Amino acid sequence: MDEKIQEKVEEKAVEESPTSEAVPGKDNSPDRISTKVESPEKSPATGPPDKIREAQDAARELRDANEEKKKLLDREEKMEANRIASGRGQMVQAQTPVPETDAEYAARFQRGEVNPLKENA
């Protein structure tokens, strides 16, 4: 009894399937009917395959990121130009020398970092 139900279900599925059309002059048994399945690379309805779509999305993201970076660089250049124009651009603050104690000078002399004869010459 289960076999009869299974056969009916299979027959009904074959009849309702849009890809299984009976062709006159050919064997139309369920084994012989070809069900055509198109690959995603060739199907124009689905568009490009996933890898190409991912590459296109990545390229689009890079393009957007480059545009944003260009805007930020332009803004940074304007800020630098304003800073230089205001007179603070090249200004160097004088550093006051740190007074060195005699003990520190003696330690540097012992390490060989200071040669008093060359400094006075």
C-alpha cells in the first residue's frame, strides 16, 4: 500500500514539474525526462556568482574608503596650512639647559662621554 502512495506522489510531482515536459516522439518516462538545472555562472536571472559579487562589494568598499581618506587628508592639509599661516607652524621653543651637578659631570667623565680637553680647544 505504501508503494502505491509513493508511486502516485512521484507521478504527480513529475506532472506538476515545469521542467519535465513531454516531448512528442521521445520516451517520456520519468527516468528519461531531464530536469535542467542551470549553474549560477550561466544564469542571467541570478546575476554574477558569489565570488564576483563579493569582489565587487570589496572594490566598492575600497572606493568609498579611499574617498573618505581623501576628504580627511584635504582637511588635514587645510589645518596644517592654517597653523603655518598663523605663525605657529615653524616656531621652535627654546629649551633651557638642565643644570648639571659636579657629580653628574664626573660620572660622565669617567664613562668617557666627556673630554674636557676637546671641549675647550
